[in-house]
Amino acid sequence: MKKTAGWKKIVLFLFFAGLIATPALLREVEERQMGERGMDRETALQRHGVWLQEVSRDVGIDFVHHRPTLDPLLEHIHEQVASVGASVSITDYNRDGFPDIYLTNSRFGASNALYRNRGDGTFEDVADSSGLARLNEEGVGVSMGAVWGDYTGNGYEDLFLYRWGRPELFRNLGNGEFERATREAGLPEWINANTAVWMDVNRDGYLDLFIGGYFHEEINFWNLESTRIMPDSYEYATNGGRNYLFLNNGDGTFEDVTESWGLLETRRWTLASTSADLNDDGYVDLMLANDYGVDELYLNDRGERFRRAGEESGLGFVPKSGMSADLGDPFNRGELSIYVTNISEPGVLMQGNNLWVPSGTRDGLFPVYRNLASSLGIERGEWGYGGAFGDLNNDGFQDLYVANGYVSAEPGTDYWYDYAKVVGGNRQIIGDARNWPAMNGRTFSGYQQNKIWINTGSGSFREVSTAIGGALSLDSRSIAYADLFGNGGLDLVVANQNGAVQVYRTTARPDHEWIRVQLEGRPPNTSAIGASVTFFWNGMAQQQVVTAGRAFSSQSERTIHFGLGTDPELDRLEIRWPDGKQTILRDLKPNRSITIEQPEN
Amino acid sequence: MSLTSSVTGFNPKELLKRFTAPLLITLILLASHLSFGILDSLGHLMTAILASFLTEAILHRFLFGSWRDLSSAYISGISAGILIRSPLYWPFALCAMLSISSKYVFRYNGRHIWNPTNFGVVMILLFASDYAAVLSIQWGSQMWAMLVIWIVGLVTVYRASRFHISAVYVLSFFFFGWIRSWITGDPYLAEISAITGPMYQLFVLFMITDPKTTVRSRNGRMWVAFMIALVEFALRLSEAVYAPFYALFLVGPVAMVLEDLWTTRNRPRSESTHSL
């Protein structure tokens, strides 16, 4: 066999060296593009249009979340099982015009907090006097999250609290107090849920309730009968908690219609849910982010049942670890995309987050989505939890905040090896907690920094968390937006697992204008949950929806916030109410909040 | 049969032999994807296959002046498509290109000494771990699926006279798993859990049995399989997530070189293929 010429060998080795060097070169390019570390307020405002300042202590919020204690049989992996429960949900519970904050705790004896917004930039915890504090007790379980919605139609937002334990419904009496309404409501005795969402699935005007089960509902974490509680597959698990759909009868009771509505066909580990009318047929649909499996999209069939459409729509085929689901309109095309966070750990697991962007319909029935997270630069998160859209800098394009981090324990240690050696195995092995190696205080995807991706408006996002004062490396879980301080900016509340809540006061560039829309629905759905609002300006259209439950275990204020950028040319506001009727408003002025009541006809 | 075998010749038996591996890996991929959706996207897989084809074709033409049968490149490409996990496209292409390139760059006495896919995967883990990972926890955990893959795979390696390699490795793995369990205090099932997953199925059935990168004697191959398990044991104690890939990466070439040195010392080599 003939010898290869020397120059060819040189070319070959250069080619090979180029291949080896490729990742390093790409990394260098990326770092140069990122480039910006910490900067001062003025520079951040100039460059990114926004500055965040953590103000929790200054405004009177000193809440600290405590993770649950569990059965001693789980002691060796306690931190990874007890890894959720820090949640935040925002509403104006007392109708004084200021958004209030509800935070859940997860240890027996630890109180939840209801921070009433005094309207002067400070808050006071009124959970005790409201009856919403002492909700983590033996026998009933611990809080995992809460969603607000006026299910009685009296104009005041009621509270549904989901637990690992007994779910609870609290009726808002309108005088600052709440009363338990669980027993007459007909809710299940015990669930292990991490998500719930209010929505009017049959358009009868009353808010119905979806609850997503995570761990199996037969598991009592404080009295385990078996250690076979873990997922039977890391990517194809079939032993998750039961999901529930309760139809509101309008008399304080609910009817369990889960099976007849088609939501009992799978047993996935649902970790997040959100709802909106995604196929424009006038009925709200349901999006579920499932851990250990594929996500699911349920299309509402004319208010009679849900039909699974995940595979047909393109978003329910590749299994990942769905942790959060949120709706946004990042391109200002007047249509909703779905952002789902997953898990990525360099060198071990690279799932990438998903941005499902509508790209047409199939058979005239199913909305079809394409995952464009990679091309927009919002794919590479870490161990993701809540990921939610909101226009932080009021430039007219929705930005994205993504919470990251699983278990921050002993610095410099890592549980990933032990985790990886087990989870690839057969269900008989991984399904039993006894087979899992002890964590022994090790960190597990901990100390990860949350992402703040600013939408450049030209089809890409830029990570700026450090640059704009928002660097945070706690084990963040749930995030919610609201204009807490009445300055036309979307402030941010981040609930952290086993840590202190962080409240960020947002300052957007003063020349970036905005408009806020508060919808007052006609009773009984006074919350106008399910309404869609599309704002048209500068030749663009941005759609937002009123939801009661979004991202991971969170709920942002019901008021819809539109950033408008500089010198906007406003056109019109289109509101599609939950009953399908439409309202169109023109002659709008920026930099103000408007309240719109649902017309009778 | 192996992920990287390629055979020349045009009689029916040779044709069957040549296409058995590509066909098998394609069938496993199709069955797995249709059952479980193991591929993030077909685009990623096609990227790997295309990159593999182009690299093989161009390098072979450039170095030897002739076009080469691409069945081996197909297997390397499809292996990269299965094993690499990344939301990005370029790691798939890079893994495939590195795999193919290694066959031309690292040769000893006329043959390549690394299993190409193993080389590509290890390079990705070493140099691009912040962009990509390797299949480790996907592919479901249904017992029937696992049994089907093991049975089909073991029958195939048996017919290719490579069963002894897989058998020695698996037995060694179970033995070293027991020792690890004793050392670390973790449950024995935790230590052997990984071998019931898809990464090991590909590794045991296809990668360590590669005829091109295994030693020639039957006893030698069994010793090499044992040594791979031993090195993996040590790497696992150091908490290397992808210990089997690193172990094969380290042991495979050393065994090949030692065998050649031994053979050269005792009798002159007669066969040789392309050489650089």
C-alpha cells in the first residue's frame, strides 16, 4: 500500500487539530458576545433598559422557606425529594388596588405568609389574621403552592392551596379573612401536587380547577408504607400522581370530571400547568409540563372534554424533564408561544429548554409548534424551574426570567455521579428509593445562577442577569411578576427553596413607555381568567392572557402589562373575554393603567 | 458485529455481512425512536450521519485517491446521533467528524487503534462537555424493551463470534459492582443499575466488540474486556459518570499496540492496509 505524502499528513493533522479546537473557539466567541459582567445602574439602563434592585428587607418582606421533613426511610435522599414547595402567587386579595404576595412554606409548624401591600412601598404579613398562615401541620401535609381565583363570583379572589397532603380551598370573605371551604367543595383527601390552575373549561362562567399530581397520591411522605415511590423511568415514567379536573357547580361544590374529560389516560409526573385558548376556538386549552417524560397539550373540545394533542402538535414526543410552562409572545406576532424549562447539566445531561412557537395547524385541528429555543438563545438553562415571560425593560418585547438550581448543599461536592449511575437503570431498581445512593450532604446542580434573558427584538435573547443587578444563585423555584410599587415596571418576586424570598424592584428606562390593563370580568368570573388581550402598536401585535397559574408553582398579578418602547404609535387594544365576546379600544394613552369592565353584551 | 466494521467484497455472503451492522443499528434506532422517541430530533441524527459521510469520503479521497465504501461511516454517524445528547447541532457533527478522523490520524501498523465512536464520544466529553452529554438515562426502562435489545444484540455478537467479549465484560462488571458496593456502602443494585440501561447496551453489544479495534486472539479479547471493566471500576470510584467510555478509550489502544509488539517480535506481520 502506498505511503501518504508528507504534506497530506500535515493537512490531516491540521484538520484534526481544528476539530479538537472547535469547542474552545466557540466558547471564546460566546464569552465575547456575553462579555458584560456587573455594571452600574446607569450603564445597565442605557445598554439593557432595565435595572433590578433586591429590596425584600427594605420593604418588610423577610420570609424564609423551609423544606419539608420526610419519613426517615427517605433520609438518605431527603434533599432531592424535599426539593420543592417554595412558591409565590400574587393577587389583589383585598381589592385595594395594590398587588399582594402569598408565599408558601413546607415544614411542619412553619407558616405561609400573605404580604399585604400597604401601597406605600412596604408590606406587612397578615397571613395569621387572615387564616392563611398555619397550614403546614402533621395530618394535613405541607404546602407546595397556591393559586388565586374568584370561584364564588363575589368579586374577591379565593385561594386554592395544594399540598403534599390535603388540598385546601379558602373562600375570601372580603373583610381580610378567609374561611375553609374544602369539605363542602368535594376535593380529594390526599394528593401530592405541585401545580394547579383555575380556568373556565366549559364557559359557564364559573372557574373550574385543574390540579396536577406529581408523586402518587397514595404516598404519605410522613408514614411511608413502601419505598417504591420514585419514578419508574427517568424519561418515560408511568407512575406519577393522578391529575384532577373539577367542574365548578356554582354552589361551592365541585364535580370530579377528570375521567370523562380525558385527563386520566396517562400517569405522568405533572410539575407545571397553564391554560389559554391556544387554537383560537373560544375554549381554553391546557398545557402540562411533565417531569420524567413528555409534555402534554390538551385541546378543549367545545367545553365537553379534553383531547390529547401533544404528539400531533409536535411538542409531546421527545421526553425531557418538564419543570415549568409559560405562555408568551416573544415575536410580537399576536400569538402565544409556550416556554418549557428542562434540565441541563454540562457533561451529564443536556436537555435544553423548549420554546414552542406556533407554525400553523394540522388537519385544521391541531396547532403545530416548532421548538425555536436554540435559535433564540434561550435553550441552555441549567436545572430549570420557573421560567416566565415579562417585559422587564418596557421595550415592547417580552423578556424571560428562568429560575435555576436544584440542591445547594456542601460546596465543592457533587451528587451527579451517584444519580447518573442509578437513573439509567431498569424500573425495578430506580423505582425504589432504597436503591438510591445516599446524598450525604452533597450538592446536586446547586449554586446555579438564574437567567435573565432580555429579548433584543430581533429574534434573539441576551443573558444579562449579572449586568442588570439580578444575579441570584439560590435554589430558585417559583417566580411572579407584578407592579408592586406602582411605577410602571414589572417587579419580580423569586421564591427560593429552603431560602429567603427575593423581591426585585425593577427600574426600566424612563423613555420606555408602557400601558397596564386591568380586566374586570362579569360575575361569576370576575377575575376574567381566560381573557386574551392583544395590543397593536408600531405595526406589531402582542398577545397576553389572564391566567391563574403559570410557570412553576406561581401566579403573577392579573393585570396585563405591555411595554411599548420609545415613542410608540398606539393603535388599538383587542380583548377577547372568556365568553368569547370581543372589546376593541382605541385612542389609548401610554404610561397609565386602565381598567376595563366586561360588557353585558 | 460492531459499530465500525466495514467489509470489502461483493458476494452475497459478504454483502450480508457488510450490511448486517448498519441494518441492525438502524432497526434498533427505529424501534427505539418509534417506541420511546429517543432522538431529540431527526435533524440531529441526520447532521451526524451527513458529517460522517462527508468526512469519510473527503478524507479517504484526499489521502488515498479513491472513494470508500461508506457503511462504516454510516454506523459511526448513527452511533454519534444516538449517543450524543445536546440541544445544539454542531456537537453531533463534531463527534461524527472526530470519530471518522481518528481512523486516519491515529494508526499503528496500518490499522486504527481506537474505536472511532468511542474516540469521538470521549473527545466531546473532554472538550465540549458544556455543550453536550452522552446518552445515559434515556431509552425507557421497560423490561421487555431491555430484554429484546439484549437478546437481539447477544445473538448478533454470538453469530459474529464476539459473545465471549460481552460475556466477560458483563460478568466482570457485576463482580466489580459488588466490590464497589462494599467500598462505597451504596446498594449493590445502585452499582449495577447502569448496565440495565441503554448506554451500556450499546457499549457492551457494539462498541467493545468492534473487530477493527479488538485484539486478534480470543483469550486476548477476554483479557481486554476484563481490563476495561477493571479500569472502569477505578474510574467509577473516582466518580466518572462516563467511566466505560473512558475505560475503553484507555485500554483499547494499549491492548492493540501491545498485541502488535508481541506479534512483531514473534513473527513478521504479513497483512497491512492503508498506512499513513
